[in-house]
Amino acid sequence: MSSEGKKLLNIIILGVSFMFIFTAFQTCGNIAQTVITNLNNTDFHGSGYTSMSIIYGVLSASNLISPSVVAIVGPQFSMVVSGIFYSLYIAVFIQPTTWAFYTASVFIGIAAAVLWTAQGNCLTINSDENTIGRNSGVFWALLQFSLFFGNLYIYFAWRGKTHISESDRRTVFIALTVISLVGTVLFFLIRKQEDTKAPGDEDSTNEILGESSSARSKMMRAVAAFKKSITLSFTKEMMLLSVTTAYTGLELTFFSGVYGTCIGAVNRFGNEEKSLIGLSGIFIGVGEILGGGIFGLLSKNSRFGRNPVVMLGVLVHFVAFYLIFFNMPNDAPIAPMEGTDQVAYMIPSKEVAMLCSFLLGLGDSCFNTQLLSILGFLYSEDSAPAFAIFKFVQSICAAVAYFYSNYFLLQWQLLIMVIMGFFGTITFFTVEWEAAAAQAARGSDYSSI
């Protein structure tokens, strides 16, 4: 197999590994609060919302140290160890205790930061300027398929059940733990590109792989990258884009955790309320993959820049929020184990609920593909610090949103997202217009970017 073929195979293995791990983790996050409210063990006092708040808060802070960890131990070993911590977090639900639940939340926050930093490093090692777009698209598509399989299993496994028994819970989480471990083991199949250099070039190869440099020199580079991130975060463009990024953190929390809990709490859905959580995740995945394919892989053919895609995203989300406000009871996010019998402004409709799931996924893909695009364009020379800031802001806001989801009624959560979505769209437009003007002043065709 040629060197290029081996690199593409590595990307496919990387994507499949992430697909397995996040099939388990995203399904776990989608059903965590529903499972917890069905626990009969009075010794357990955990909250799925609080756990996710801890995860994203620790993840955000850990972005400051994750480059150093990956630089010292290498991307492959970093991903293997991180995958093990993902599996341990999921395994906690087999027989949950409060202390283990929150302790695992802290460790998986650290592991998530290391995992995503290592993923970016692995993607870069196995790509060049001609293949990075293709490889990113392959990885994105494989990752998003994780939304299908776990949620499809939940849909059929919990179909017709209004209460999640101890046996149901253990069966699901044992299966999810095994799935996560399979993804972790697959990381070992990623092959290092040692044979792409001549024997006399061994030192160069090892430097690319991050193996021969001393820990001290690696740490010095990590500190330099950290300082660059601090400087970059106070630039006008990054501060404006941080508002848009903050919105993506809030809506990420809503569609990945809160909305599934709302659906599972509506008693009016009858004996399908729990299985509909899985079906909702599938429709979110359809929206994500469709939006990612159209606005991500085909972005080079856009003649109008990024603003129309972001405008579509915010309109799609606002329609979804409006329908959710009318369709879902106000107390659904914080309903007790018995669920809620309340009705909003219409009799709860399963069809409307699934439509909103699709719209939430589609809108999210609109924002994220365009944010990644404009960050890559504006900070092509400093992409690592720029994307670290992006992940930092998004994670902080996701943590905040998971925290207030413990207390806020649905209407207030939707209002916060509408306000942030409005201002986030305006700030994105401002940066996009300035970038287009600067590009035009240099005599380049901005629509080809």
C-alpha cells in the first residue's frame, strides 16, 4: 500500500474509533438524566445535568494543558488512555454511586481535552495541504454516524417502556461500555508513518511523530502555544467570534442532553416516551450529516460567503425553538421520575418533536461548519491556538448551560438561546464582512474561499 493509502487508512481508523466511542458516550449523555430520574436507589443523589456541567467545565480548563500531555506521550497513547476513561465513565451507570459518578465526570473532562487535541494532531500528521479537506470530511462523516447507532438501539430496546428498570439500565450500559472499549482498542491499529522516510531520515520522522524531542523542548513549545492563545483571545475578531461560539455551546447542551430529557418526561407520548429519546437522537444526526455535507464539503462552491449559511442556521434554530415552546411542557427539563402531565400550547406531538430534533441538528451544523471555516481562514498561521480558544469558549458555555438546566424551566432556557443566537449571528456577520473587505482589498476572489 502506498504512503498516501496508509495515511487515508489511518484517517478511516481514526474516524471509526471515534464513531464507536461517541456512539457510546453521546447515547449515554442523551439518556443519562432520564436514567437517573428512574433510579430507585435512594443513596444516589447525582444529576446528569450537573455531571455534564462538570465535564465541560473541566474540559475547558484542561484545554490549557492538553497540548503538553500530547506532546510528551504522543497522540496514539493519549487517545488510548482517554478512551479508557470514557469507558469508565459509562461503566459507572451499571451500578451508580454518587461519588464515583462525579469523580468520573472530572476525569472524563480531562480525557476529553486530551482526546480532541490528540485527534487534531493525528489528523495533521496523516494529512497535507492537498488532503486535509478530504480527510477532515471523512472524519466528520464517520463521527456523525455515532448519532445513529446508539440511539437506534435505545429506540428499539426501550420501545413500549414507561419506566427504566435496573435490568434495562444495566443491559444498556454494559453494551455501551463494550462499544466504547472497542473504539479504544481500534486506536492501536493506527500505523505510524515511519516508512515514509529514507533510513537516513529517521530523526526527521521521529520529530514529526513527536517522539524524539525531549520533554523539556516539547513543554517549551506547549508554553509558547499557550502564550499565543492568550494573545489571540483578546483580538477584536476572536472576541466577536467568541459570542457566536458561546451560542454553539449553549445549543450543544440543549440538543445533546436537555431536549432528549424533555421528550422522555412527557407522559402524553404514552408508552413511547422513552424510546423516542433514541429516535430524537437519530433525527439530530440526520440534520448534522445533511448540514455538514452540504455546507462543509461543498463550501468551496459558495458564491455568497458564509453569512447566508449562518443566517439559515439561526432561522432554522428559531423555528425549532418556537415549535418546542408550543409542543413541550414548561417543566419537562426538570420533571420528576414520574414525568409530567402538563400540556404547553398544543397537545404534545411526536411528529413535531422529531421535526425539531432534525432542525436542531441542521442548525448546529450550519454554525459549526462556518465557524471552523472562518477560523481556518483568518488564523491559517495560528490554527492551533485559534481552535483551542474555540473549544475553550464552547466548553465553558456548555458547562454553564448544563448547570442552569437543573433549575430553569424550558421557556427560560429557550429565551437565553434566542438572545445569544441573535447576538452571535450579528457578531459573525461583522467578522465575515470585515474579512471579505480585507480580501477584496488584496484583490482576491473571496467567494472562492
